[in-house]
Amino acid sequence: MTLVNDTGFTTSTHSINPLISAEKVDGTAVYNGAGERLGDVHDVMIDKQSGRVAYAILSFGGFLGIGEKYHPLPWNALKYDTELGGYVVNLTRDQLEGGPVFDDTDEPTWGDRDYEKRVHDYYGISPYWTI
């Protein structure tokens, strides 16, 4: 349903489903605050015990999956933007490139709290297990 508000602009009244399958998150674009596309969500990491999404694994670099680098971002760093149809992070490309990274040959040991704390500390976000 579409309504015309008091400014003359149309607004949509359809609701956005607040849930999304992990399958649909994979490949979703990630932008910075300036609207620059930084990469895509490659995967999500879910805490087995709490069921909460802990990280979005952002991929960029490489070509057709060759030489791709993966950047774990605390899930709380991402905000979904319906206008962009993707996630927005308050990071520059340089900040992202300087952050924790891995590739297919050196995936981190998930559950290593020291590693995960370094990831959260780099982005200045409280660890998901303390929230």
C-alpha cells in the first residue's frame, strides 16, 4: 500500500520482514557511510550456544574468488539500509583493509576468545558474548 504524506512524497506502508535466512545474507553488499561499496557478505558466524549471529565475514579483493580476503566484522557493526539494499558500516576502506583478515588457507580458530577479542577491540565494539 502506498500513501502520500503531508509533504507530497509517497511512502510505502509495507513492512520489511525483520528476519532473513543466512543463505540470503550471503552476497549482500556492504557499504561505508559515504555509500561506497566495500565488498559483500561471504558468510555469517553464529554462536552455537546462544544462537546469536557473531560475525559477518566480508569478502573483497581478488577476482572470481581467487585471492579473496575475508574480514570478520562483529555483527553489531552492520546496520541494514533498505534504500541501499545492503549493510552499512561506519568504516573506511583503509580501516577495513587494516583490520583482521584471513584467506582460505589460514581461517582463524573460531571460539579462540583472544582472537575474537582482538577483532572486537580493533573495531571498538563490545564482544558479542558480553552483551
